[in-house]
Amino acid sequence: MAETTTKTLAPTTPKDASGALVTSQGTTTIADTVVQKIAGLATREVPGIHALGGGAARAFSAIRERIPGVTASVGQGVSVEVGEKQAAVDLEVVVEYGVSIADVARAVRHNVITAVERTTGLEVVEVNIAVGDLFLPGDDTGDQGADTGRVR
């Protein structure tokens, strides 16, 4: 006679926790900006990501950073849609030259999904990544190149 064992698993995955947002005792809602910030921070943690946002967003951020007391937006380059139990994330990133874009995208997806699901309990249904630019090592010299024109 074969022994049968039954295992009872405690809900440990973030997807199991999503049911905790809507209970008989009340509802927890999570603002889009919360998910946006979590996704932005998780994206910046991945090696090979230089910045988030398109050219205009990065230019505006550079201006904002020059104002004393103002910091760059954590959610720059991140847009999200948040429902009761699910979230979708769209990212616009600048990748460093020399890294595998496919590997960076895979790492970003994993990091964002893990961070959002673990922190909020929402199920992340998709993470879309648009690589808008490539960072070259000599590009961060600042505005010095703009001042050195041919004509003075």
C-alpha cells in the first residue's frame, strides 16, 4: 500500500496575495503613482539601464535637477494601468552601449514584476519596454560640448 502525503502550502507568492486587496472587511486601492514609482525604482536597479524616459522627459528632468530642493521624478519614463487586482507597466529606457538589450529587458521585466507583485499584491500582467536611446560612454560630458561651436 502506497503512502499518500498531503501538503498544505501557505500563500507565499504575490499572486496569492492579490485576493487580500478585496476582502469582506474592506477594499485596498493602490494609486497608479505608487506602482509607477515601484516600477521606476526596480528598473533603475538593473545593470545596463542608464536612464528612463524619452529625450524630452530627460531634458525636462535635467532642468528640474538644477533647481535647488527639487529631485528627479522616480516615475519618469514609466506609465502604468492599475486595476483592482492587476497592473500593466510600460517603460521607456536608455540602455548603455555594449550590453545585450535582450538580457537587460529580461532582467528589467523580472525585477519590475517581482517588486510590484511583492510590494502591492497586484498581479503584473505585462511589462512593455521601449528602448528609446543608447548611452555612449562619452555622452555624459555635460553642456561643455554645446558651448564649443565653430563660430565665437
